[in-house]
Amino acid sequence: MTNKCKKCGYEWESKIDNPVSCPRCKRYDWNENQKKDNESHNKLNNTRQTK
């Protein structure tokens, strides 16, 4: 099965369906969309700019 990390873009072949982490960046949330990260990042930037 081919997997692709949504965090670093690395693609690899795996014997199991849902590996625990990305072998390149070691992130456990490798298969979750980055939208969550971008939203929290934008909120943090907006908070910093208003102060």
C-alpha cells in the first residue's frame, strides 16, 4: 500500500494499512489534513497582530 504524508509530502510503501507515523518526519498525525494546523496558525497570528 502506498502512503503519503500530508505534512511533509513523503511517499512510501507500507505493509500495513495505516502506519503509526511518517518514516521521514516522524509525525503521528501524518494522515490528517493541514487545514487544522493552518487555522490555528492564523488565529495565533491574528492574536499577535492585535496586541
